[in-house]
Amino acid sequence: MILLIDADSLVFASCYRTRHNGEELEDIYYRDIKDAANKFDEQFMRIVNDVEEIFDVKNVITFNGSKGNFRKRITPTYKANRKKQELPPLLHQMHDYVKNTYNSIYGYGLETDDLVAKHWKEIQDQAGRENVMIVSIDKDYKQFP
């Protein structure tokens, strides 16, 4: 099995401190890149290990941090209905961390899910659909068999 991991949501979540037993946090964000990176690494490996309990994982390919979606140039209202939200202070550093540490794939002019879809199609054409799996919480992947 080849895992294609869309890590964008995981990168985002890793920037937030973890609450324990419903505690209130003074600061919801990590301020030290090491803390956010540790959270990412733990969650990433937990996902891979959970999948490995069921499938024989041969390769893991990570994707994150693509920028400059072409759809916004075609239609300025693309995703315009989304609420503006404050971005975690370490978000860009975390994307760089994952790109460097996991040798992730990213691009300019498209979204991460576009790259994942392209790789999924290529791999399933070569190795068969049963040998490639997308790991993500992104609902856009529900269109794939």
C-alpha cells in the first residue's frame, strides 16, 4: 500500500496547544516550533502506525503547503464565503518544517488536494486502486472511489 497523506489539516492542528481534562488555556497556540513539530510528528506517526496495523504500507508520500490556487484567478469569489480567521503564528514555519522533514510535495498555482489527486490517479493506473490510499479529513476526496 502507498499512502498519500494530505497533511495540511494536520499541520494546522499541530499549531494549537492541546487541552488536558477541559482546562482553559491562556494561549491556544504553540509559540515554540519544537512543541508544534513534536505534536505533528506524534499525530503523523500514529496515523501511519494505525494504517500499518491493517495494510502492508510500502511507501508514505506527504503533501502540504501548496499556494496560489489558480481557481481564485478564474473566479474571485472562490472560497469567498469562508470566514476570515486568525492564522496560528507558527503555521508557515510548520509548513516549512513538514516540507523539509518529510520531503513533502507541494506546488504553486493549485491546492494540495489537486496534487494528491494527480498522484493518486497516476499510482492507481500503474499499481491498481487497491494499492494506494489517500489519508485526509478533506471532504473533497469523497469523490474518489
